[in-house]
Amino acid sequence: MKHKEARMVSVNGPAGRLMATVEGDGGIPAIFVHDVAGDRSHWAETQAGLATRSVAFDLRGLGESSGSHGPFGVEAAVEDVVAVADALSPEKFVLVGHGFGAAVAGAFAAYYPERLAGLLYVEAPGDLRRMPKAEAEAWLDNFSAAKYGAFHEHWLTPQLLAAKDSTRVLVMKTMRTSRREAIAGNLESLLAHDPDAAFEQFKGPTHALVAATGPETLVGQRADLSRTVAPHASHWLMLDSAKWFHTEVVRFLGQSRHHP
């Protein structure tokens, strides 16, 4: 099968233009949803190695997409996924989400289980509704206009301790160019998100790729969730362990091929 080179596509989303990168051809399509302080560039190496058709896009207000005035949050991001899927993957597809994008993928699966051939979580957060109210409010306060300027330079440092230098450079670049309003709105919505709804509605192939397995993660809270742990990687598995990540995505696409 001849591999199709990457091409940029503009999709009309609910809050404005959504910019996407489409690459490959044939197979079960895959749609990738990035984390809260990221953009579609985080999936570039993964897309380049896939034979199947894949789509990575920038959520509203992030990367090169429009919609800088929101609204933001899990529900709004699901609407973005719907717009991209309607335009670029009307058939069943595998949905891959990283971090905040994993919560979005789970919410999409809860609303539209019939559209998915598979659901692949990457470093998915657990049920943050369990966080004590005072702790949650203090955490969100760091993303306020008054505090964010001093806070954002070291916000991701703990998660980048195990990262490659190239990963650290790219992640800090996308974090610094991501709108504070989008980050704050998306993170706030996680505090009300119910990750269990996906498991109640979608019964197809579901798997998690993780670096962390602590009690605050989805795999830490759901012992029944199939998972593979990445070797020597930070939160950004697709950047730190690109070959391993590619192999795992290909394996999951193969499993999802048989989902009716």
C-alpha cells in the first residue's frame, strides 16, 4: 500500500477553524487528541510511522486552530472531535487521547460508542472528582491570570524529569504558546468529568498506554483496564519512546480491526 504524505486540512468546527494533519491511507482510521498544553505536533512521529490513515488536530484555542474565546472543557473538545470525525473519518475509527485528550476520548466513547472501533488511552487522568475541594481550588488558582505568569515556567517540570531533551524542548514550546484561558478551562472541566461513563457505554477494544500507575491515574483506579507500561518514559510517551509507542499503536489497531 502506497503511503500518502502528510497534508494539512482545515475543518469547520463549532468554535471556528480546526487545523488537522492527515497522513497515510487505508486500514482502520485513527484520530489523535492531544493533551491540555499541547498541539498536533506531539503526534507527528507517530503518524509518520503508520500505514493506516491517521488524523491529528489542534483543539480549539490551541495550536493553529481558531476558537480562542472558547468555550473550553471536555464537552467542548468532544464537539471538536465530532467535527473532525464527520469531515475526515465518517466510518468507524480508533480514538487515541493523551492526558486531557484521553478524558476527551473517554467522553466521546460515552456519547458515541457506535462510531468507535477502539479506544486507546495514553496517560489518562483518573476521576478528579475525588480530589478534596480545597486542594482542587488551590490547584486551579495557579492558572488564574494573576498567578499563571510566574507559575507556568515550572508547572510541567516534575512531569518532564524522565523526559528526553528533545521532548522537554517541544513540550515547553507548546506549553508557552498555548493560551492560558484554554488550559485553565480544560483543566477545570476535568474536575467534574466522570471517566466511568466510557466503560459503561463502549464495550469494544479498550487499552491504556502509561508511564505512571499511581492512584490519581485512570489505570490506578481501574484494575480491570488493560494496560501496557512504557519503559523509561515521561508523561509524553509518544515522544520519549517513539518506536515502542508506534508498535503498541499498531498492535491495538490490529486488535480493533475485528470489532464489529
